[in-house]
Amino acid sequence: MGKKNISYQQKPWLKFYDEGVPEFVNFVDCSLNDYFDEAIKKYPNRIAYVSQGYEMTYKELGDIVYRFATCLSDFGINKGDRVAIHLPNIFQCVAAYYAIIKIGGIVVMHNPLYSPAELEFQFNDSGAEVVVTLDLFSNTIIDLRPKTKINQIVCVSFRDYLPSSVNPDTVLSVEPKVADNVYKWNDLMKKYNPNPPAIKVIHEDIAQLQYTGGTTGASKGAILTHSNLTKQLQQIDAWDTSIHRGDEKTMVGALPFFHVYGLSTVMNLNIYDGFKTILTARPTPESLIEIIQKYRPHIACLVPAMYIGMLNHPDFQKLDLSCIERLMSGSAPLPVEVIKAYEAKTGIHINEGFGLTEASPVTHSNPYGTVQKTGSIGIPYPGTEVRLVDLETGENDVPQGEPGEMIIRGPQIMKGYWNRPDETAQAIRNGWLYTGDIATMDEDGYFFIVDRKKDMIISGGYNVYPREIDEVLYTHPKILDACCIGVPHPTRGEQIKAFIVLKEGETATEKDIIDFCIKKLAKYKLPTMVEFRSELPKSNVGKILRKVLREEEMRKMN
């Protein structure tokens, strides 16, 4: 039987929406400031965030946000100016974010683990004038400042907010070296009053520049407006009909806020809903297990590396997860076998979705109450249009079941790339974001990512999608991590090389791995080379960096 021609406008996925989820959301035009001010007024005595055991109410959070907004204004930050945040998940990260946008500034989030060269590029690309950093990194930023447009440096410390039971001397801290315009957070909190200037911020204004991970090229600043980010929150709210704004719920704050996934689905969502979030600056399996045991959270939105880490921890078997109402995963593909193992051990299904920096980030999710398809990224969010188009022209819809490039249109799609009109024009065409992801759609309208367009391997004239091979490798009981790439071959164009990390204490040979795949893959998809490693290169959210592995192989060959 031939493939069925479809019209994506028919939205076959709608029949699988949970009851009460609308096809379209009656979006409200507002700014993130509106949601923040509303939360401060409605829930002043509720706990907003917990960090290192210190509990901060919404009223207290509002106080430090407004004080820092006053400070930034005194520093000379005006509407449209960029301010960099270089912090892990601590109170000051949240406060700095909302202080910047309170006075119409534009936030630029940075991974604290970036190298000086990466930071220098992003500081200069954004034109940031102030940076808020951790005292542990302060001297690096001070040394870097002359190469950038940065004027003031604000240093925060893990010691700034501690419960009385904790001795500050036991908490790691570094004294910044003496330099002009370098300030300590607590000194600024004492100096400034919570009375920032009244700046009109509307939904169309830019809220932040979110730099892409650079996994497929140079890092670019995605321009996200208040409209993009607030409408994303409204979509998340519409998608879940059993958890409501104002409910007294507790979330796990492990996803890094410098990544748009954590920023929207945890940090901003917490403010929007009036929830409580337990922050962790280092989301190790131990810290995640401790949070669940101590705080009994209702919602955990994590990435695959966090789920895998907990699953393999010796304390996981005795962990009580009865408090959990929602487990969600995104930002990188979650291996099918991990989903199955997690559900078998806990009775909880991890709800998988999909997003990207340029989309604020969520565009797809499996529904909570109807059909969840393991291995699928789910179905499009309300108000989100999705098509799969041919890889050659990018214009023609492919038949149902055939792979095509996924293109997306919706209110959460970025305005463009900062100072990159050519790349913006390439990425956004006629209002559609070209994702670079190859996907298929089944007869029910569920989408399955096949691979990145740039990751596709052409071996012997066949198109091979390495993620398919990765998924097979993850079913091997001895394998912890796996990633395949294409490497040059003299007659077939490319051959497939697998990079493998074995579970602790396990051994295997190249032949063992290839023989395992023979039973599960067509001959042209088989790995012909296997390299065992102790670890694979990963992004800050646990995504294996296929691009880095390719670059390493190319350097070996040159």
C-alpha cells in the first residue's frame, strides 16, 4: 500500500488532545513583568524558591528584584541594553533576570562552564554592558572585561543566602581581586531601595537573547520577545488541564536556567503559576534524590542524563516517588529503553516532548491522559502549526510516514537571530521556522525525530539516520551511552562508527557490539567501527555532541 498524501492543516493529532485542551489558545498580550508583579501581589507569603535550604517568599523575591532593578538603572542600563547573567540555579539568577526585564533591559544568559573564549564571543556579540557572575568565576570575568564592552561586574556568592543552621565558612567562596566597578551582591542590596523607575515594557519588546548551543555551527543569539515567552507559558498552561495556576505545587529546579528549556518550563513557569521550586546548582543524582526525599515535589522536568543518572544510582530502588504527579523530559532524545526501564521500576511514565532554542522552546509533547507513544516527541502544542517538507526544496509536504524536515509556525517562534539577517532569512521563511530536524509523522499525527538534517549519513547511496542506530545500541544491557557518526569510506562514501560508554564493571569487544546490531539493523546501517570511551562529549543539558565527535575524527584523518 502506498503512502497517504496528507494535508497538515487537517491536524490529525487533534483527536488525541486531552479533554479540555483547546486547538487554539485565547492568547493574552502581556510581558513577563506582568506575571512577576502579579505573583508578588497574589502570593506574598508563599515560598517561591528554596536554595541550599534557605526559603525565600514571593515578597522577599520581589524585594531583591526591585532593589537590583534600581541598581541597574543607576548603572546606566536603559531599555534595550543587554545585561549578562553567568550563574547556576541560585536565587540571584532568578532575581537578576526579572530585575533586568523590569527596566526594559535584555537578558543574555550564559553557561557558567563556558570557556573564556566562548564568553568573550558571546559578550561581544550581544554587546552586554553589565555581567552578574558567581564569585568563583569573578577573576576570570575581570580579566576578560578589557576585551568586551562590559562596564560593571556584580559578584554573587553561595554565602549570600544561607539558613542559620549553615556555617558560611563551610561554603565555597572566592574574594574577587580589587578592580574598578566590581560589586558584591549583598552590598548592592543594602545600598539600593526597591523603587526602580517605571519603564513601559510591552509584549513585543525583546526579553532576552538566548544563544544556541552551537552543536551545528557557530553559536547564535535567538531573539525571544516577551510575547514569545509569555505565550509559551500560556501554551504550557493550556496543555495540562489537571494542574492549574495558583495551585500549591512544588517543582524540582534542576534544569539549568541558562538553558531555555529550564528557563521556560521551570523558572518562568514557577512565577506564572505561583509554585515553589527547589533549586540545585549541581543536579547530580545524589542531589536530585535528596530533593525528592526531603521536599516531596509534585513536578519534575529533567533531561535524559538526569533520569539515567538517578536510575543507575544505588539509592534509586528505595526512592519513594509517590509524590510525583508529572515527570517530563526534553532537550535531548530520551532512549526508549530508559523510558521503559524507568516505568517498570517506578510505575511512572516519563512524558517526552520536543523543543528548540528558537521556539522558546517547546513545540510538541505527548498528551498526559490519552495516547502516549514511547519514542515519539508527541503532538504539536495548541496554536502551533507543523509540517514535514522535502529535504531538497523545503517547500513540498512529504507523504505521511515519509521523513521530511520539520518546519514550525507559532507564537513561541523567535523574532530572529541577533545581528544575523542572512541566517534569520534562512531559518525563518514565510513565517515558518526550518528546524533542521528530520522527522516522520504517523497516521495519528504523532511525530518521531529521525535525526538532525546535518547528521544524516550517506552510506553506499542509502540515507542512514544515526539516531536509529543509537536507539538499537541503547537496548544493549551493557551500554550506558552511545553515539554514531559517519566517517569517510573509499568506496561507500561514508561508513558508520559507534562510540560506546559501557556501564561500570562491564566489558565488551567491537565484535560483540556489531554482532548485537546484526540482528536488529539492515546491513547498510551496521556500524563497521566501534570505539569504547569512558565518557562522551555532552552539552550543559546532557545532549551528546555528535558534532564534536565528527570534528575529532576529522582531525585524526588530517
